[in-house]
Amino acid sequence: MTLTQPQLQTLPVFGIAGNFAEHLGQAGEDADFVDIQTEEENAPKGMFPIYIPGNPTFLGTYPLSNQTIQADFSHPINLQMEPEICVLFNVSYNEQKHVSHVEAKAFSAFNDCSIRRPNAKKISQKKNWGEACTGLSNQWIEIDRFEKGGILDTYHIASYLKRGNEIKQYGVDSPVLGYNYFYNKLSQWIVKTLNSQSDFGPLENLSDLLKQAAYPEQIIVTLGATRYTQFGETGFLKADDQIGIFIYDQSHHNASEIPHLFQHPEKIPTDFSGSALIQSVSAD
């Protein structure tokens, strides 16, 4: 399955905060959510916008790239890769224009790249700072059913950084089933959150954003970053780094294969069971 650039430019992109154990603490963002109440202890903290087509603020800047992360390295900057899986959802509304249902259609590899800005008032201010600041693979895989027994049961998320000739593991190789909320529980939570999340703390009113986007029939939701390795937790990106995120089917590929595929992307087989995102980090 493919989505063209013109198609992608019409799709709002949202992220989920706190859907992988320990990630917020490692990213130094747990304090941002100290006043956010959740129904369950392990529930995600909320959703945040990354891209809203036509929005008059910075959120209207198209940030997605499958090749490059661009940033201003002329001053000190703490920039981190965030390896995730994203899902393309169909969205249905009721007569009151409340979201009534979301249906998972396909998934891909995503880099929810973040600038660690301690004084940022909203999460979105750490996510969209211009063109080519976020990563999305052009390899989409259709979802047969978004429930136990479906295609996603055997997929893992792996991520690596190459600096010079050295390759470092960036995120902990993690099963997709390791998300705190997934499948039907996640879908129900997304519906509720899109309808009820208000402008509070680091979060924003999502109903208003959907209205501004003319109630889109599809959205991309990136489900949350994995835990970092010891290197990834403090290994901020530098210009000329190469970064790779792989959503791979563990029933077809061994984890030890992934660094080799990152080292030699030209050798990624045409029948690779997964979605690969390889980007170069460049200075503006």
C-alpha cells in the first residue's frame, strides 16, 4: 500500500503521549504531565497534534519526510529520535460531529523526532519546528484486523543510529504488543480522547483541531515511542547522523538481521516483512 505526498499532505497527524512504559521519564517529560489525571495508572496521558492541514499556526507546516531530518545545529540543541509505529485510521462522525468510530487500515514506521525544550508549553511545540522535522516511511502495510490474532501480533520496533562507521542501538527492540493501550482498547481510547480532551497543561483541544481540519475522514496516529537504550537516552542527534527505524515481523526476520539491513539498505529484500524508515540528519 502506498500513500502519495499529495495524499499525505491532506491527513492530520496526531501522537500519543505515555503509551510505552518509562519513555516519558527517559525523555525528561514526565513532569509535564504531573497534573494530568488518567482513568488507569498505565493509560496514555493524552494526544497531541503534529500536523493539521490548513492550520494557520506552525501546525500547518508539513513536517513529514522519508529521507531527512532537518534542524538548526548552529546553537546547542537536544534532538532525539522517537521510534514508533503509526496507524492510518478511518474516522466516522455522528450528527453532532463527534467522533463515533475509528478503524485501523494500515501501519508504517514513524520517527516522532523531538526537540527537548524544557520551557515548551505544549507537546506540539517540541514536534513540529518546520519542514522535514518528522519521519514517516513510505512503506505502508495493510491491517487485516486490529485485534489479537491479526497481522500486528508478531511485529517488533527496532531503531539504530549510525555515526561515522559506528552503529548504535537507539531504542530497545520492543514488541508492538508492548504498548500499554493497543487494539480495541486503544481505538476506544482514541475516540474518547478526540472528543473530550481539552486545552490543559501540555495538551490541546482536539475537537477544535478536527473542526479546523474540516472533520477529516482519515488521520494518522503515531502510537508512542519505545524505551531508549542507555545510549539513546542521552545520545542526541548530530548533523550527518544516519538513523533507522524498522517495524519488522519477528516471525520472518531475526532481530540480529536489522542492524545489517540498516548498514546496507540497498540489500533490504523486496519481500521484507515490515516497514523501514532510514533518514539522514542535516543542518538547515
